[in-house]
Amino acid sequence: MNVGFYSDPLQYDHRDIDAQKRLVAERCAGLGWEIPKLLEFMWDAPDFYFDAMAQVHLPAWSAGRVTLVGDAGYCASPLSGQGTSLALVGAYVLADELAKAGDHVTALTRYEERLRPFVAANQALATENPGQPASDESMAAAKDAIAL
């Protein structure tokens, strides 16, 4: 079972699995479809896992000659379903800019300029549109990011 819900940071005992299950049950109470059955199965699950889904938002992905790619720089969270795509497109754009630029400063600046709209659109999938297909805006941003 994979259930997610939006919340401010929760205070709970990270070692108390029953308390974690109660949190999930409370947050998902009243949801329809198959959720009541899934919550029932949750109580007997021997491998229950509970943790925060998070995104990475950094003001810059590079410092000097070091830059971040993929989840290290701009994790969209598993709720977006875009982690692999972001990492691959990011690596592609970074390699392209390094190949075209005469210096790493120019390459890293262009990498961020090209990729930030694509990252923002994909991060929005987890917070504004969870579980839905990529928007036309996200697809357009991807095309712009990888355009040569």
C-alpha cells in the first residue's frame, strides 16, 4: 500500500509503528474507493514504512566547479513520479552545456537557466497535481530544456 497526504511537519515517535499507523488511518479516514480496505490491511502489514516525502529547492545548484544533478539538486519527491526523468534530462543538459561552453562558469549558468523551468513544472506535479499526467507546461519546459 502506498498512501500519501499533505501535512505540515508531524510530531510523532519515529519508533512507534502503531502511532504511525494511527496517523495514516486518521488522515485517510473518510476516503472512498479501496482506501478503507487498504487501511484494514495496513494494521497487519509486517513491513510498514512511514516517512516524509520531500522536495529539494536550492537557490543554486552549483558552487565553483561542483554542480548537483538529479535528486541531489532538485528532488521532486516520489509523489511526482519524475525523479528518473529529471536526473536524465539534467545530466543531458549539463553535458550539452559543458560541451558547448568555453568554460565551466558559462556551462553551469546555462545548465540552471535551461533546466529550472522543467524542474519547477515537475516539482509542481507532486504538490499541485499529484498522480496526474505531466501538464502541457511541463512538456513544453522539457522540450525547451533539451532543445539543442
